Amino acid sequence: MKVRRFAKVGGRLPGPKAAAVVAKTAKYLSPSISRFYPLVVDSAHGTLVKDVDGNQFIDFAAGIAVLSTGSTHPKVVQAIERQAEKFVHFSYTDFYYENLVELTENLVSKVPGKFQKMAYYGNSGAEAIEAAMKLTRNYTRRPLYLAHTGAFHGRTMGSLTLTASKPIQRKGSLPLVPDAVHFPFPYCYRCPWKQTFPECDYYCVDYFKEQYLEKFVPVDEIAAYFFEPIQGEGGYVVPPPEYFKKMEFLRKEGVLFVSDEIQTGVGRTGKFLGIENFGVVPDLVTIAKGIASGLPLGVMVARAEIMRSWKPGQHASTFGANPVAVEAALATLEIMKSERLMENARRLGGKAMKRLMEMKERYEIVGDVRGLGLFMGVEIVKDKRSKVRGEEEAKEIMDYCFRQGLLVIMAGRNTLRVIPPLTVSEDEMDEGLEILEEGIAATNSRVKRG
Ligand SMILES: Cc1ncc(COP(=O)(O)O)c(C=O)c1O
């Protein structure tokens, strides 16, 4: 085992204590949860994670893009403690508290759009999506939703209606909420129309108009178009730069734009929201994951005019906007500003991207590298020419990284995510990328040998 500065793994994984927890988990917890590898966390600080057997890992997964300020940032911990001593719950569905208006004032000022905005709070990403689904129907009085294949918007019955990234998510739960129409996301590396960008001149948009709107989807019955500015669970897929602008023709038809920022939001792409990279101002946005540095909080922000279409009692959630989570969110926004985390995401993301691009040149199994800021994906293939998905190969690299002390996880079937906390240091990033490259090199050699 190589001696490294941050990643320190002694012996086989899982260690004895971790193996015992994994065995009990299989006995008592729902098998619907699918895990990447047997990491049993004992403690985590910043970008470093210790397991129950004393091994130390570099975190390139950030609790699935949640730990924006890293684990247990002292200011977040202080904020949680401060609030926990005052009151931990009072239900904003029936009463008021001060820190919630403070957070909302701050948050809506960061969401693009010169118009007035209002917020609704739940506890998770899926709840924010559910709220956006209800609100857009209520406001437009239209029944249909538009979403993309490859999309992930949650697994509750409503949000699952929009999700279309893996059949297993829907298996056994059909039928869902009527009525959502899915059309392909512009995944240029695997263009569904076998076109090449930019020569294609956004053929995907023409196809959508001709094959959907002209053939079977009544545009004046669409309430909202839900999209991730960069698809997350679908494989870290970045659309071409003008795509969302080209889709704006829908707005003239009264279709609301809902940008699902649950994974791309809170500075991860180097801008506060992912959609800011594409020059479109949505009517609604959904934010969760990174907003409270690990405490559960889901937010739906909408144009005030749209939000005001709801009457008292139409939507609420007992635990929504928990005051401790709200305080953690305020601390998160403060840290983002004082520690210039979006700048860090752009700078270290840019550096990492350069290094990942070099890996793409060097290794036959690296098919594509894409992303913005600290939201990056490495798509693994059997070989560059066939582009056959390297599912086993990606898993092999992920397992190698785990055994060497780096936590990377997959997105889609064969893409490795590089999503460390936004507080990651340059040295941690370099060591993590070194381990990742070792894993890629080892699998590349194995594939070459046949
Ligand atoms: C883009 C996006 N939307 C919605 C969700 C659902 O969020 P949650 O798991 O908090 O319900 C996720 C979760 O991964 C997501 O990535």
C-alpha cells in the first residue's frame, strides 16, 4: 500500500467492524437502497472521512453532492448547536420564526430573475419537486408535464413521474401520476439522432417540435417543463450551450420553466445555480442537497405571481423549514461568501478538468469527460471507437479507488462522478485525482491485455 498524505487504508475492506454493520444492515434495512461499496462512516471533517475501522478516505462524493461546505464545518456545527439550544421545531405550517424569513430574503436574492420571488419549504429534493408539480398545475390549470429521458427528479410517486433514468425506479409502482411526456436530453456524446455538435444545429429541438408538438402533445395543455440544467443521475450530461435558450419558444405558449437545481445548485457548477451557465431565467427552481450542508431542507422558489395562486392549506409539510436546518442553510450561504466557494469550484474544477482531459487522451477506456466547476463526470467505455458502455470497468475503477482511500461514486451506468465538497483543497484534489488515475490506468491495462 502506497504511503499517502490523506488517504490511509490499512488492510482489506471492509474491515471487521464495517463488515458487522453491513451484515446487520442487510438484516434490518430495506433492500431498496443500493450502495456502491461497504463504507461505514465513523466521522467526517472537511473532505476527509474516517470509517469505523480507522481507515481514512478522501471524499469525492460529498454525501451525493450534499456536503457543500464539507463535513462538520465549524460554522455549520455552531449554527446547529446555537439553534438547538433555542428551539428545534415549531412547524412553520402554523407559526412564524425569524431565521426563516432571513434565509428566504437571502436565498431569493441569489435566484436569477429581476421579478419578485417567494419560497416554499419541505425536507427533501423530491418534496421540492412535488411542490413545483402541484403549483405549476394549479397556476396554469393545465394537466401535462414535460421532462427528459435520463432525468432524475426523485422517487416519490409524483416526482417519479418525471424521473426517467432507470427502469428499476418505476418497477412495481406503475401507474404514476398522469400525465408526463418525456423526450430525449441532448446527450451529445451519445446523440440519440447520431448527429455531431455543432454541425447538427440543434436538430434535437427540431425533432422535439416535429415529432412531439406537431404529432401528439397539445402545447397549450403543458403546465411546465422540468429539467436539470446538467443531468445528474442520468450520467453527468452537459447539454450544448444554447439548448435551453432554443427551448424558450415554449414559454410563448405559456409553458413554465422549472430548473431542478437539487444537484447542480448551491455553487457546485461555479455559479449559484446551474442554469446560470445557460442564460435562461426559469420561473421556478428547486433546491435541496447542498443548501444546508447535510441537514434536510428542500426549497421551491417561484415567481411571486405563480406562488400566490396557492390559497392557505393547499400545500404544507409539518417538518418543512426545520429551524435547525434553516440555521445550517444560513451558515452555508455565509461560508460560501466568506470562503469564496464558488471561486474555489471554478478554479479547482478548471484544474481538475484539465487533468481529466489529459486522462481522456491517455486512456482508451475514458470515452468522455464533462462538467462545470466541481460537478464533473468521467464516462468509461470499452473502447473509444465503439463507445460501448464500460459498466464493469467503471465499477472496477470505483472499487480500486475505495480500496486506495478515495470515495468516488457512479452516475448513470458507467460515469464516475468527481464531486468533492466545495471546500476541497488543492492538495486533497491532487491526491484524489492521482488515485483516480491509478485506477483508470490499472483497468485500462487489464482491458488491453484482454
Ligand atoms: C436533480 C435531482 N432532483 C431531485 C432529487 C431528489 O432529491 P431527494 O433524494 O432529496 O428526494 C435528486 C436526488 O438525487 C436530484 O439529483
